[in-house]
Amino acid sequence: MIRSKISKINRICRYAVAGAAIMAALMMGSNVQVMAETEATATETTQAETAATETTETTEDTTETKIIDSVVVTGATRPYGGMAVNRNLKVSGEGYEIYHIGYKDTADDTWLGLDIYGNVIKGTTYQAGHTYKLMVYLQAKDGYQFKVNTDEDTGKQTCDVDGMINEFSTKCVGITYVDPAERICLIFNYAVTQPQSISKYASATTLSSSVTYTGKATSANVAVKGLKAGTDYTVSYANNTAVGTATVKITGKGNYTGSYTRTYNILPKKPVIKKIAARKKKIVLRMSTKPTATGGSYYEIQYHKAGSKVWKSKKTTLLRKTINPLTSKKKYRIRVRACKTVNGKVYCSAWTAVKTSGKVK
């Protein structure tokens, strides 16, 4: 019986030792797994952070600020009293937009207000002949930056952007900052002059009173005292080819507006006497061309006996004209001009030189 109890106790001890060993093994295995899982988690975290860093770097590369070193603005027009003058202002290029505009009268250094849309503020007036300075403010869009120079000693920034307003080249004259601060606003100057009526110069206009027919369009040497052709005015013509009255139109340009007209005459070309033949009690006159070649429609012929001062006249539309009856044994003096009647008005060329015939038989 004693042996049976000892045997039972031995079995219990063996079971306890075995159980302790099993528990130790289990605990050891758990720690290993935890360590493995921890190492795996750390590895994954490191990889994720690395990937995030690479993504951030990539994003920064793609959103790099673009520098603008030149701008173009079109549609800048002259101010006309009380009208909205800058609705058509546009920019040509990417990365910037119109932020604000304004006009300044250079005569008295007075700013004339325009709102951000370019509408003249009520009460603003413009005077003919006055010069106004257009201030154009441009703002960079997100992701863009105007080119600036920074003084290393003072930290002061100046803009370094070339501008083109209409066809006027200008340089940026100032910068300011708007919200957000990195969006720099550039200021450009563009001088314009309020047009004045060119009709006030009508009395100062000179032109040829008449020109000679050439078969081609004519001109009249127009000049307007105090103004420059092509800059301040342009000249156009109407009915300026055929014999008659031509019209010239002077139209204001640049700082001048409106127009007025003047007229001048186109006269036939002076004809040429080819031959004068004395015959029995007559003279046969021959011209070089028909009157239509001179721009006229007929020839007017004048003649008188040598020693007389009284001219007699005949007309012809032909190359040849017989003048009779004449006094025998007398010489005759002859001159000719080309003429044309247009709308009841007679236009004639200059007279030919007077020629003397031989004695009439």
C-alpha cells in the first residue's frame, strides 16, 4: 500500500514537470511570434514612410512654380467721356490675369477711377487733347510667379518683366503683393491721349486746286499744318481719275477723330498741234491725238489774223479741222485747248503755245 502511494506521487510529479516544460515552450514560442510580428510591422511602417516621402518629392517636382518674364495685354483703348473703355482688355499668355486698371490725367496728376472691370466711375470726364496714363495691374495665378530681382543687402524686390500693351513695349514699373502674398502684382504704364476733332484743322489744310488728267488715279498733295500725315490723319480719294471734280477726305487718326472733305479739279491734258497747213482761203489744222486721249471730249480752237487781237473760236472732236473762210495773203495765229463738260461745268486744259501759219493763198 505504501508502495502504491509512492508510485502515485511520482506520477503526479512527472506530470507537473512535463506541464511546466510545456508551458515554458508555449511561452517561448509566443514571444518569438510577437517579436516576428513587431519586426514585420516596423518594416512595413518604414516602407510606407519611404513611399510617402517619395510621393511627396514627386508631387513637389510636378508643382514647381513657373516663372513669368514677359506679358502681353491687348485691347487697351482710349478713354471716351463716360464710357466703359476697358471691357475688352485681354491678356495673351498663361499664368497671369488682369487684377486692376486705372487712368491718370498727366496734365494735373489726377487719378480717374475705374473699377476692376474697367468701367469708368460715375462723374469721371475726359478732355480732348489731354494725355492719360493707363495703369495695368497683373496678378499671377496659382502655380506661377512673376520674375523679380532681390537686392541681397536690402532684400528689396524689383520686377524684371517685359510688357507689351497693344503694340507699345514697356517695362514693369512697380510691384505690390496681394493675398496670398506670393502672388505678385505687376504695374505697367501705357500713355494714351483723348482724341480731339480733326475738323478744327480744316482751315489749316492745303492741297492742289487742280491736277492734270493722266488716265490713272490722281492725288492733290494734301497737307494739314501742325499735324503729321499717317500719324495724325489719313487721306482717301473719290472720283479722282476722270476729268471733273475729285473729292479728298481727311480722317483723324491716333489722337484725332472725325473727318472732313475737300475738292480739287482734274483738267484735261494740254494737247499738241501736229501741223498747220495754209490753203486757198483756209487753214487745215491737224492735232497729234483725238481729244479723248487728253481726258477731254472736244478741242476748242482760237485764231486771228496776225496784227489783230480779236480771237475767233471753233470746236471739233476730230484730229483734223479746217478753218475757213480766211483772208488771202494773210498769216494767222492759232492756239488749241482740250475741254470737257461735266454736270454743267466746263473743265479745260491749258492753251497750247500760239503758232503762226504760213500765208493763206
